[in-house]
Amino acid sequence: MTRIEGHIVDVHTRRIYPGVITLEGERITSIVEDASVTSSQHILPGFVDAHVHVESSMLIPSEFARLAVVHGTVGTVSDPHEIANVCGIEGVRYMLANGERVPFQFAFGAPSCVPATTFETAGADITVDDIRELFRDERVRYLSEMMNWPGVLFNDPVVMQKLEVARACGRVIDGHAPGLRGEQAALYASHGISTDHECFTLDEALDKLKVGMKILIREGSAARNYDALHSIIGTHADRVMFCSDDMHPDSLVLGHINLIVQRSINLGYDVFDVLRAASVNPVEHYGLPIGLLRTGDRADFIVVDDLTKMQVRETWVGGECVARDGQSLIASVQEGLINAFACRPITADALASTDDGETVRVIVAHDGQLVTTEEHHALPSPDVLKIVVVNRYRDAPPAIAYIKGIGLQKGAIASSVAHDSHNIVAVGCTDEDLAAAVNAIIDVRGGVCVAQNNRVDVLPLPVAGLMSTEDGYTVARKYAELDAIAKSLGSPLRAPFMTISFMALLVIPQLKLSDKGLFDGSTFQFVPVRTFA
């Protein structure tokens, strides 16, 4: 039996009172109010990341958990969409198996859109039958983000079948529909799609709330929508959740959902509304087996010194203390590898183009946003760099286009983390550096890399070309070193590698690049690089 004293933060009754919690095994057996308790610490429900791709942390689930619990996160709603694009249904099973090896609540979903589109080359195809098979596993709790919103709006037969399987199996359906508003948002929601984490304006969020959807406020390593959306915490507290979506390891070392909670409380939002968004709402919406600090619940909770600073002193999962005073108490586990990499090195000549003197379409990247815009520039032009996407699943000519906003003054950066199909994406100042960076990634079968003047620095990611099996803090340190090198080459971006990883994300407007060519996400069609103006 374990007894913990402090000020109990009861989110359901909206009370804070001195008391004693008693634990036996993984359950809370009693919570007793006791005015004699002198401890000033606060005990509250643990935090839940309502939408995250664990793979984007570059850590396998067990290592993600080791870092996340330090910040009071006890569970995640995790979409294994990234590894599924590389390794298919076996990739999902890899995540399930590894996640179960640590005391942490991973709720994995069945990926709904693999491949995300037919306009890129992926390593696998998740079919309707695959989704039905995944739902036979009770650990697969929901249908992951339905990114094919045109397929929903226009009744694509395969999309309709996937939605019907989810409804028949009693699973929650997650949404992904950036920019969708009004009647289109209503039609999208009418198919049982219950959430959206892609809103980037308040008006869009309000439109989706109006038609019954719940809004996930995202604050990750690259995409940050909190500033635009946080007012709905005060107006729609029962229908708001917090998420990171994609978080690189150096960011995860510094904080997680606790940072959003702290920020919201410091802005003056009611502490109970904020904690509801961070814990109760995702647990209830997804039916997660996570305790909410009630007698009989699983003992999943956190202990903090102060509700305004939200510095986590202890994190408990299933009655076990898994983090204390900034140190993870979860042990690392050894895990095998799964991957799909079948392309050969390229030459600088393969990246040569004849666009100098021509007017071309240019992808414009914006710091902190997944959405890009389009500009037209005559080459050469200041700050316009070459971007290439190389098919990692078979030998094929690289796709070549141009990008503005990355800011490199020399060298090249590259990554095999390139949403959604995870081909190799690279941006650079010379064809030689671009080829060197791409080839370094091919050599280690996946990773992130910086190349300049015959020097190559690479962080290998041997699990699907997305994740490392190394200690999470080690991966974070190595990634931070590469990030610093990229910034020393001129990039002003908060997260250069995360930003370029989204330049192949075709389902987010406007202009993106797949291994098959330049793509307009607003019209869902390929467009020529040259404008022919």
C-alpha cells in the first residue's frame, strides 16, 4: 500500500482540497479529504497527447515514453501512419509490441490513408481488410486521421468502406482537413469524423466546432497553432484537447503537453478547463484505459509543486512511479529493426537542371506552419534553393523543384523522415552537397544529414528510416548537434529538418514535392515547375 499526500486537484468536481491518496497495485483504493495535510504539492491527472506520430520523435515508443513521463505525460493517442507508409501492417504491429514493454499508455490507431495519396510512392498499402484485421486487436482504438477529405466529400468507395468498418467496429474516427469550412466541414463531419488537429485559424476551428467536431490545439516542433486557437479553451472547454502531432527529440527533452498547460494557465484560463483539455477530454473521447484521479481508477497521475509553473515532481503510471525530479525511471529496452530501403546512390549529375534564366514555381516554406504558398521567380534568385525528393523504395529519377524560406547559405540538409511516404527529401545550395547528403542517408538506410564541402554529419534512423533504437537522450543530443549545424549554414527556421520533412506532405496545401513531381495540394494535381509565363 502506498500513501501520497497533497492538494488533490479534482477536475470533475472542480475542487482543490488537501487529502491523501492510497494505492494498491495499479489502482487508487481511496482518496480522502484531510485538512491536517500540510504538504503544498498538488496531485492531478496525468497529461495525454491527443494526437502524435511517435515516429516523428525519431524514437521507438519505449524511448518516447522514457522522455515524455518526465513532463507528466502518461499516455498518447498515437497514429502509426508514418511507419505504416514504410512497412505496412507489420509496422503497426512493431509499434504495438514495443509500446507494451514500458509502463505507459499508448493508444495506437489504424492508419486510414496509406498511401496518403496516389501521387507519391509509398512502401505499403493499408487496405480495408487490413483495417478490419487491425480492429480485431483491442489495442487498436481508433481510425487514424482521415486525410483524404476530397474522398470523404465525394464519396470515394474505398474511403467510404474504411469509415464504415470503423463505425461497425465502434471505433472513433479522427479527422484531418486543413482549411475545410462551412458546408464542406459539415459534410465531412457527418460521416462520423469527430476531431481535427489541422485548424490554423480561429474561424476554421469555430466552423468545425459548430458542426460537432472536437478541436485539438497543436503545438509541436514545426506546426504551432496555439496562438491562433487558444481562445476556444475559454469558450468550448468540453471540446478541446492538446496535442503535439510531430515532436523532434530535442523538443521532447525540454517539455511536452505540460508546456501547453502551463502557458494556458498563465494566460488566465481556468485551471480546471485547461486540465480537462489535457487529460479528461482525450481519455473520455477515445475511451482510454487511463485513470483520472478517482477512487477505483488506475493510478495514473502526476505530482507538481505549483500549478502555475507546472514543474512535474513525480509521474505515476499504473501505480508505478515512472519519473521523479526530472529523471525518467523507465529502463531502456532492446528492440529489433524493421525497414524498407531499396534505392542506390545518386550522382550530382542526376540533380542537374536547365532552369537557369527560366521563371519557375517556388515552394515557400513558413516557419511554424505545414501550409506553404507559391511564388514565381526567375532563376537564379536570392534565397531560392533546389529541393529534391528521391524514391527510397526503388531506383528512379529524382524529382527536382525549388524552394524559398529554408535559408541555407551553403551546404545541404536531407532526411528520410518526409511525410507521408518517407522518401528522401533534401534542400541544398549545390548539386554536389545535395548528392552527398542523399547518399549518406541511403548508406545508413535512413536518417537525417547535413553535408558541406566534403563533410557529412548523419544521424542514422535504422527503424523504418524513421527511428533510432538508441537511448532517447542520446538521440536528442545528436539531433540537436545536427540542428545546430544546419542553422550555422544559414537556416533561420526553428526546426529545419522538421520543416523540410513536410515539404513532401501533399495533403497540406499549397505547393509540395513528391517523388513523382511538383504537386498543388489545393487542386490535387501535378503542376509544371516552369510557369511558361
